Amino acid sequence: MLYLSRAKFLSFALLALAGMFSAVLVSCSAGETGGSSADMPFVAVSQFVEHPSLDAVQAGLKEGLEKAGYREGESLRWELLSAQANPATATQIADKYAAARPNVIVAIATTSAQSAVSRASNIPVIFSAVTDPLAAKLVDSVERPNGFVSGVSDLSPVKQQLELIKEILPAAETLGIIYSAGEGNSVSIVNLVKENALDAGFSEVKEAVVVLASEVATAARNLVGSVDAIYVPTDSTVVSALASVVEIGQENSLPVFSGDTDSVGRGAIASIGFNYYDIGVQTAEMVVKVLRGARPGDLPVEFANVLRLDINPAAAESMGVTLPESVIERADETVQ
């Protein structure tokens, strides 16, 4: 029998009330904790913020589980909570799931993964859309994570992306990058950009650092006139405000490129990378292995196994760019 201290009991009680009355914690499932058959495996999902890329991870995860025979309400207990980009809320969600003790916690994005790993000891955690799990201190090694943690990284193919930008903009010399220093994955991406920029033909990388999504537009405006293009990495804070970057790019004929293909459909000119839905499906495959008895720490961290080139000719035109035929001909997806 589990005995709770008075302080812990009160904290759980307050958290439960907050879940009922606060708009901060958003549940996206009919299968709430304790509302489904105890015979069903229970998958609890913690998503750091709601934006198209991470929403696509969640959709791919659910679809992948369904294809493996785990359907919500029939053969699976499923709960999804969003932290709404608030690290403190991500910790509250982790505490809630630690008390609920699901079969697997799926943590989407770095901050949610760090919270889950730190608060939910001895519960399997499969992370998704975490760029650098080593730097985030989630695993001991990529090959053998150890413990109760593993997952799927969304490390961008930065070298190929820089080469693509240079192919589209041969005269570009200075590249601007907007990111949140509070996201460890973004810092890793920025370092990779700096390491590969010279070889790709860029002479300088200018950084614009933000803390909140509300600061992204200002950061983009500050780059106008000092860079030849803007690169938006797979940064949850910045991607959630991508529309403002695209708008500034259109107003100032400043080309905007993205680190993920989902953002191309939202107005970025092009990206070579992966679709976050596919990352979600790949994550589901790892979750299924755990549900069927595998130990997460014995599963090597996986990376995106499907890369593609997406282009948006209309977005390019709106920013004063003509896409080369060499890029158009080999595109896997052309946004209409």
C-alpha cells in the first residue's frame, strides 16, 4: 500500500482541482485517468505546447498505436495533457502521471521529457521530438540509454538544409537564426548551424534569442537589413509563432526557411527534413515494444528514418525568391 505525506496529499489534491478548473492544463482525450478499464494498457502523453509540428507527432503516435491494435477506449487507456509552453505546468503534468502510474509516459518535446524523467521514476518514458537527448541529460548514450528512458530524436539534417538554402540563394552570405536559449535542443541546432555554415558558403550566422513566443516577431524585425535569409529551427517556442516570421519575411522580401517540412505548408520557402507525423508513427513503434515487454533502456535512441524535400513556390514568390528548376524537379512535396 502506498502512503503519502500530508504535504504530498495536499499537493495532489490541489493539482486535481487545478486540472478541473484551470484552462492551462488542456486535456485532449475522453479517456481520463481512472475512467477506463484497468485491464487496458495505459499510455499517458505529455506535450509541451500545441503547434502544428508537435500536434502532428501526437497524431502520428495515436495512429501508429491504432495500427498496432491499441485503440483508445477499446484496447487502450489514453490521456493527453498540454503544458501550453509552461515549464512549471510540464512539471505538474509529470507529477500527475507519476501518481497515476501509466504503463508508458510519452513526452513530446525536450522540456516535457525532462520533467517526466525527473518526476516519474521507475515508469517507462518514451520521448519524441527531442533534438539532443544526450545534452538534455535524458539518456546515458544513444546506443544504450539505460534506465527507463528512450525515444525518437528530431535532430535536423542541418548540413543538407544549409546547402539547400545556398542552392536557392547562391548570393546569400549572412544567415539569421531565431531560437529560444531555454530550449537545449535549439542550442544544439544553433551550434550545428555555426559548425556547418562556412562549408555551406555562408560567411556569418546572426543569432536572435527569445524567451517567449511573443518576442519572436520583434526578433525577426531586428534581423531585417542585416541578414540575407532567416532559418527557423525546430524550436517549439519559435515555430509556435512562425506566422509572424513569415509575415515579416513577406513585408521585407526576406526569405524564410525552416528546419521542419511541416512549416513549409505554413509559409516557409523550403526545407529538407522529416514530417513530424512520421516521427509520431516511429515513436508509436517504440511504445508498442515497451507495452509488449521491452525495457526502454535497452532500446537505442532512434532518429528520423524518412527524409523529404518540401517547397512552397507561392511563399518563395511572396518573399522575392525564384526557386531553381533543380530544386523544383526533385521536390517530394510542392505546397499549392
